[in-house]
Amino acid sequence: MSEGIKRPQTIHLKEEELLSGLPEKIGKVTLDYRFYPGEDLYSDGVVEEEILNIVKDCSRVEYPSIIEERKSWPILYHLSPLRGNIVDWLPIKPTDKVLEIGSGCGAITQKLSEKAGKVTCIELSARRSRINAYRNQDKDNVEIHVGNFSDIEPTLAEDYDFACMIGVFEYGKSYIHTKTPYEDFLKIMQKHVKNNGCIVIAIENKFGLKYWAGCKEDHSGLYFDGLEGYPEGGSARTFTRKGLEQIFKNCGVTDYSFYYPYPDYKLPTTIYSDRRLPRQGELTDNMRNFDRDRMVLFHEKYVFDEVLSDHLFDIFSNSYLVVIGKQPDINYVKYSNDRAGEYELRTEIADTPEGRVVRKVALNESAKEHIGRLAHFYELLKERYEGSGLSINPCRLSKEGGYAEFPYENGTTLEELLDQCLKNEDMEEFYRLFDRYCELIAYGEEKAVSDYDLIFANILVDGDKWTVIDYEWTVEKQIPFEEIAFRAVYCYVLEEEKRNKINLDLILNKLGINQQRVEDYQEKEQAFQKQVTGKRMSMGEIRAAMGTYAVDPKMLMERHLQKILDQRIQVYFDRGNGFHEEDSVYLPDIYTDENHLSVEIPLDGNVRNLRIDPADRSCVVKLQELKLNGSEIPIQKKYLETNGKTIKNGCFAFATADPNIVIKVSQLPMTGENILSARMEVSPVSGELAEDIAGSAKKWF
């Protein structure tokens, strides 16, 4: 726990009071246990006690550091501030009443209570309800009903402005025991919202691309379970978009809007809609397997790009967020709340009566100062680039200073145009665009104002019009244009391995940058990132710290195939003309364990010599049995030769990738039909080790 942080006052709930069935309070939060069955019917286990102790003893600002320290998926899931992003942008007013089904440990409750006038929670688990109450104990607008939804539902009001089911609808058949549980669940929820109210559903997409790519199904933990229609059963069911729409149709619901949380609804950083879908190249953050190991069957970014090209994103989005009721004005949201507190904000695109606008919204009081500087930066940059051909998107601050608003500009980002050049292998156009970029950003370089973040994604190109759409990281000092251009290239290449085809030496020569300056600029970039993030770990670093693996099955298949190849032998038959590939066979499935094989080889009376190749690599072979027609074959040169070196009688070291043992069967009693049987131990080693083993054996003997 950090020192110097004032703790919120806590009121500890005694266990006997919890079980008494009487309503209690934790801080300002009311808990109603009238319908609690007396025991928690599900749990994440002992980690919930750990989470309970955290929310009792620690303030919210400590949660990010605790997440990094504990390296636990349940702690990340229940305490991450990213959880609240899924509802933070909704148009909930301070006078609104909100119903939350399945409130769990309160991550969504926390955000709802910041926005609404009153939040009513339904939660089956008493322990999770206590966690919720402790973390939100400073809120006087939260009440938690503990117990089964079916028991509590008849007591609920019917005038809620919003009813939220975040990660709950998929459990409909656990709540509603009818033949059509999901339709009936939705119809029940419809009773509890106003005529102009909204029902909000967040749920995994059964056909989400991550499941095709090798992530396990979130609820069952099985590969491809949802894709195959849940053949093993289970308590949860997710749906495709068409599946959800069929449920809505069956319930008479016609007014609804689909949103697409990315990477998924659990820890979303961006929320798209049909009015603002992802652009090619945007979906790069796909390694999010915090709770389980996964396979990586293909590169999801590239597949997403093809999905977007064919307008299929609504089918393969990993999650859905559905708003049933009036469509919100906002059609796109991107969160930056993994930064230091003073820089936490969300960027949203909204349709207003005056037209489409872009807003940058402060997510806390300390971030308002950061937002408030944008109008000043606009004036400075506008003055610097006046007459250059580079426009600065105008900024207007809200009266209360909570957000900055910009006109929505049409066009294509410079990043997309450069990517298209690489795809078309049009390097001439690529460098023409880059040269124009350098020409524009260098204009007015003598002025004491610079936009450090003039990366390619922050410039829109519409014909001859180039517009800077984001100047959040402007500073009032001179920065050489080549430093800003280098950073743009550096970020561009780091984000996508396919961009490595550009000639970096040529670009560095254009900018007049030597290796020492490259290193200096890289150090500055690292310092800048630390300033922005407040030294927080990225989600990728957190995932790595948790120790979950992303396994490439293609590599595993190659290794398995090699193992199959390693665990077979090739047998050659010499019928008087030597050994030839045409008169040879591979014998698979003859290994009794990892290093031991047992084989019976039929041969006719015309075979003069038999050659066994025990492996396709250097190895040590120990002959444990060698018989012809049941009789032992003496391990003597008269009957047996090898291209290996003898360690001792019957044991050979082969420092070659083509080891072989030749049995001179013509020197042995033969009949018309014969069986040669062999048992041996084969241990693969490096060629150098095989040489050393053979050399050591000679010295010893």
C-alpha cells in the first residue's frame, strides 16, 4: 500500500450479521439480504477473500499498482479501471435510475454510481456484494439486493432509465427456467424500464475472431466450444449478431443499436459502431489471454484487415454491446485511462444536431487541466503553420472545461496512405508522401511551439488538404523537425512488422540523422512514454507477468512431425545389387517409448544384406536384441557392420545424419520366408557429442 494516501472510512460487517437476513450498510451503501439463500452458490475461490481485503484496506488509486504486484487474472478483472469503460460513455444523466443485474465485485457499479442518480444492484453472491459495497462505500446512491434474480425481480420498480446486463445475458437459462429463457429474460427486463428507457447488454460473440484464432471459450475454457455449438453443454450460451437479433425479434424489439467493444467487452479500450467501424490497421491489440493459455492459429490483425475489407466485422467482432432503445449520439469511443491520472481521457465521435464532432473528455478532475491546454495549443499551432498548407483542426472548450470539441474531418490518415503504398509496392509514392510530410512539419521551425506527436495517424489527407487532428502533446519550445519525423517513422515501424520493408537508411539520410542521434531520440521517446503512462505497466506487460502462454500450433505441428520422423526407421534390402531407395521401406509406430523400439522385419530368401537406418540424425544406439528366425545374431564383423563408432559390444555412436546398421543375413541360416527381429535403444545426440563419446570410449578401453 502506498504511504500518505487517505483511506476512506470503513464499517466492517460481521459475519453473523450477514447471515441474519437483515439489511445492513457498509459505508453509505445499503445491502438487502431478504432473498439471500444463506450460501454463495458460485465463487472465484479464495482469491475473493484477497479482493475483499484489498477493497477494505486500499483506496482506488492503489488498484493499478496492486494489479501489477499480484499478477492475478481475478484481481485484474475485478479491479481494473478499464472494466468501467463499457458503460462510461453511455448517456446516463445525474437524475437517472439504473438497474444493474449481476453486479459482481462492483467494477461496473463504480462507474454507474458516478453517473446516475440511483443504482440498484442485483447479485447472487454475498461475498461479491460486500466487495462491491466496500469499494463504493463513499456512494450514497447504491443499493445492493443479494439473492437470486427470480426471487428479487418481482420487488423491483418499473421506472428505470437504464437496465444493464454486462456479462449476464449469456447466463439467462440459469436465471430463467423456461423453454425460451433468453426471450423471457429480456421480456422481464423490458417491464422494468421506462418507455423511453434503455436495456444495455454486453456479451461475447460466439463467432468472435479470437475463438477461431485459438482462444478458449470464455465460460467453458474449451477450444472452439462456442463455434461447435457447445457440445459439452454448460450454463452459459453466447450468440452471433443474427442470433441476438432473432431473440430481439421474438420479443418484439425493433429499436436497438449494435456496438463493438475491442479487444472485448471485459477490458475494452475502444468501442466501435456501425456508424464508425474500425479501419484497416487499427485492430492490433489481440494478445489478451490473461486468464488462460491460448493457441495462435493465425495473425489476427491481418485477418481483421481482410474482414474489414469485406465488410464482415459485425460477424467476427469479439464482443457485442447492444443498446435496446434510443440510439446514443456517440458512435465511437477510445479510452486512454491506462495513463498517468492527469492524462486520462476518452476520445469520442458523436452526431449532434450541428453535425458530427470529435470530443476529448477528461476522466477525472486532474485531467481537466490537460484538456484545457488544447485550445491554447490550437492557437499557437495555427499561427505557426499559417500559409504552409498544413491545417490545424479547430478546438473549442466546453464551459465547465470537462472536454474539448473539434469538427469531424473527412479524409484518410497519412498512416493508411503509406500502408497502401507498401501494399501496392509503390515506394515512389511512399517517399513522395513522406517528403511532403517533412516539408509541411518543418514549416515555421523557428517558432517556440512544436507538436511532438505529429505521427502519421494524426494527420488526415483529403486531396491536397492536410489536417492535424490531434495535437494533445504540444510543447512551447523548438523541436527540430527531423526529431519529430524520426519519432513518426519509429512509431510507424514498431506498430507493424510488415512496415520493415521501408528503407530506413534512406529515411535517416533524408533527415540527416546519424546513429548517435537515433539513440538520443530513442531515449527521449522512452522518457516521454514514462511521463505519459506514469510508469504503469502496459496490458501486454501485465499479461506476460501473469505467465499465460500464446502457443504457435504450426511450430508444435512441425515438432510433432519431426518426432514422427524421428520415431521411424528405414530398412533397405540388398538382393545382390547393393542398397537402393527403390528397394526400401519406412516402418513407423515401432517405438515402445520415447527411446526404445521393437521391430519385426519379414524378408525372403533372396535378400543378401539388410540395412537398418535407426534415425535421421546423429545418435547413440544400443542393440538389446538382434535375432533371425528366433536365433541370436552374433555382434561380430562377419555378421554386422555400421558407419558408427563402437563404444562397446552392441553399442555405437553415430556422428552422422545418416546412421546405419548392416546385417549380413546371407551369412546366416535362411529359409524361404524369414523374420529378423530387433530391439534397440536410440538416443539422439549432437554430432560433436557423438564424436566425444566415441573418443572417450576408445581411451577407456
